[in-house]
Amino acid sequence: MTDISAAPSPVNFRHAAFLQSASAVENAPPDAGWEVAFAGRSNSGKSSAINALTEQGKLARTSRTPGRTQLINFFALSDSQRLVDLPGYGFAKVPLAVKKKWNQQLERYLQYRESLRGLVMLMDIRHPLTDADKQMLGWAVAASMPVHILLTKADKLKRGPAQNTLLSVRSELAAHAELVSVQCFSSLKRQGINELGKQINRWLTDESVMDPPPETPEAE
């Protein structure tokens, strides 16, 4: 998608620093370089996951009021690499007009942001694949955007039930296996952070991630 003269260096997540907030896609930083966005329902653990990944406890602000944060927050990893914290979605008490506005913004961001390399979707492992999650996932798939799903708060379940949920979600999304991957995650227990870091590092350093699939040779 984005033309870059040289692939970026491996990511050092500890170097993450707040770049800017945007009230709309039009106010985002220039659409250059590569970025990975975090999306999820309100209280899905987005900010906690970013803080755990970067080992900075207060980098992404957590809110005790679901649905309050309605800004797109950008964090610089280098001159050409960014993490993006998208507004939480699916909170019932948010006014309908606000919800509609942000649904439109999220859809536009996924479809038209040239620097976007992948989407990290966060779902509470106890309530995965809600209608709002499926809507967001549908937008990403329609844009041929790679998605890595974190089943967050995995520490709330014992190992057996957590693995069963993981397998169930993978099975339900099997039709999109080329675009979608799934893992268990816990910011509190630091479970799955290395796996997440490897996925994001690949998105932000591998130029082939967004290449179209090779054409099938025609039979002679």
C-alpha cells in the first residue's frame, strides 16, 4: 500500500511516545510510514494492552467511564512506525449520533488509511465476537486488512475454558484464516505479550505483508 524506500528497522516498543490525538480521520498525522491500530469494545483492555506492550504504565490513558474517549490517539515508535489507539465501540450509553459518527470514522479509517498495516482487535475472552466486534471485523475483511485478535482478560478463566474459547473463536472465523489470527492475552499476567509483539513487528517491518496473493498460472 504505502511506498517506502527501505523497510523500517525492528520495532523497539519501549521507545513509544505520544504523538497526537485526532478528533477525526482528517486530523490524523500525514498518511505516510506504517502503523498498526488497536480496536475493541469499551473496557476491552485496549489501553492496558498498549501499556503492557510498551512497558509504559501510563502511555495510553485508561478510562473508568466506558465510551468517554472519542479520540484517535497516535503513538510514535520511530519516524515511520506508529501505534494507533482507536475509540472504543459498542457502549450502549453513548448517544446514538456519537455512535453513528464514530462507526463512520472507524470504517473510513480501515478502508482508506494507506499507512495502516494491520488491526489488533481486542475482545473480552468471556464475551467474544459480539455484534459490534463482527461489524468491525467485517469492515477489516472488506478492506483486506490483516487482523490479530486478542482474547483479553484470559486470567479470568482457567486454562481449559480459555483454550476452548480460543478454539471456538478460531473455528468461527476459519473462513477468514488468511487474514485473521487469534490468541489469548492478559495484560495483568503479561500473558501473550511476546506473541503480540512479534505479530506487530512483522506488520511494521515486512514489506510483503500487504502484497496481493500471487496469480494462479493459466493452464495451457
